Amino acid sequence: MYFLGFTWNPADTLFKIGVIQIKYYNLLWIIAFALGWYLMKKIFLKEKKSLEQLDSLFIYTVLATMLGARLGHVFFYDWPYYQNHLLEILLPIRESADSTLFGFINGYEFTGFTGLASHGAAIGIIIGMYLYTRKYPEFKILWILDRIVIPVSIGAFCVRLGNFFNSEINGKPVEKSFALATRFVRDSDDMPAYKALSITKEKTVNAAYNLIEKDPRFAEYLEAIPYRHPAQLYEGFCYIFVFAILYYLYWKTDKKDKLGYLFGVFLVLLWTVRFFVEYVKKSQGGFEESLGLLSTGQWLSIPFILVGFYYILRPKSGTSK
């Protein structure tokens, strides 16, 4: 099979019914939460916990993940924009002069829930689990965290796959001959939507991008788009291994009985993956220009890795409940 230098140009929307749009990215988030519920159900049944408690945990996790991821993106990566667009922080819309939302609200377009940061999601989940244990004091927060990191790790794969379908969080330029080198036609820097529309004179973004990819008249524009590392796939596939390791440790060893151990392994493995993938990832902005040396994502990953080592290496304390 030929994997060298391929062109990637999928529409971000799977299908549309009236004003309702189902985007790949949002669908993969739904799949992530569904897998999470299934995996935690197996764990709760094994440990003789009630499904009523699981349903409550699911609600806490969904809200904490989405709020944390959204606020993390806003404050870590794009506050200069959102401080002037507060309405867009928690609504799936974006200001657009030529668009109409739901057929009657001018000046906005529906975007779905994009602009989410994994570091923010991690912080949100930890806070959410703390609040959950306040409601259900029979659970220890580390007991919950040791188990919830298992579905979170496979959920992280789903999210990165969604990023790939969205042609976002792309990697740095690479030679066409490099394995998996990908030409992202819809890269927001290489060929932003407004530029594609201007070049092709088409009325819709999808039609414009399809012409650039397939019509010989626009071959020079296609050739000008560089091949890049599919950084989302590198990261996502590594998360599958993180999931496999955590799943094995929980089901096949007694490591789950040491409070905080699986949580620590998760922090070290997942954020180490993130740290190294950042070297081939296009800059996502944030505060890296002021600190230098490392990217924003790398700076944010270091504290998580250090906390993870603490929980792995600390003497056994407490018992699992």
C-alpha cells in the first residue's frame, strides 16, 4: 500500500438535515463518551458499585470535560480573541459577517464545539471528580481517577481522530517522500476558507476546496500547499497504547489497589506523548512566544508529568475503595 504524500480534503460535516449538522468531530466526541460509559460500566459492575452512581459520574464527566476543554482553549491559547467575543466562549457559534445562523440570526455561523484544549479537559475532569466525591463521599477521588483515566485515554484517541478529519492541529511541513506525509487542503494557514472562495469564485467552502483539489485550473494552488506531518494521527495512535497499558494494569495486575498509581501512569504516559509530538506539530499559539524554548503544549504538559511521577513513586498510602 502506498502511504507517501497523500492529499487530505474531507468535508468536516458528515451530513446535514435542515439546520442540524452532524460533524465528524462532534460525532467522535459522542463515540468517546459512549465508550467511556461502557468501560466504566464494566468497572462498576466488577467492583459492585451501583449504576445510579455511574450515571451521575457520567454527567459530571461530560460537563467537566467539555467546560474544561473549552475554557482551557480560551484562556491558554486564544484569550486575545475571546475577550472581545465572550458570547462565543460557551456557544458553538462564531462571528461571520456573511452568514446567517438558523436562518434568522445574521452575523454568526454554526461551528459545532471546536476550539477545545486537552490540558483544560484534564483540569476540568479532576475538578469534576472532586465535586463528584463531595456528592458521593463513599468514593475517594483517587479511586475514581485511577479508573476514569482508562476510558479517557481511548477518548483522547477519538478526539485526535476528529482533529484529523477537521484538518486541524496539523504538523509542521515535511517532504512528500516522508511516510504519511499529508497535504491538508483545508489547512487554515495554507489555504484558509476565504482564500479558497476567492480563488475559485464558488459560493460554498466545500465546492471551493473540491475544485482546488481536483480541477487542473487550480493545480498551481494545490501544489503550493505543503505536505505536513499528520501530528493528530501520531498522537492518537500513541494514545491507543496508553489505553492498552492502563487497561492491562487494571484488569491483569493489582496496581489498581495502590491509590493514585494508575492515575500517575496515565499522566506520565499521555503527557509525555503530547510533549514529544509537539516537536512536529504546528504552533497552536498561546504563551510560547513569551517563554520561548518550548511550545505552549509542552509547557503545560510538564506539570502533569511531574505530578504523575509523584503518584507512581510515592509509598503506598491508603487502600482502594
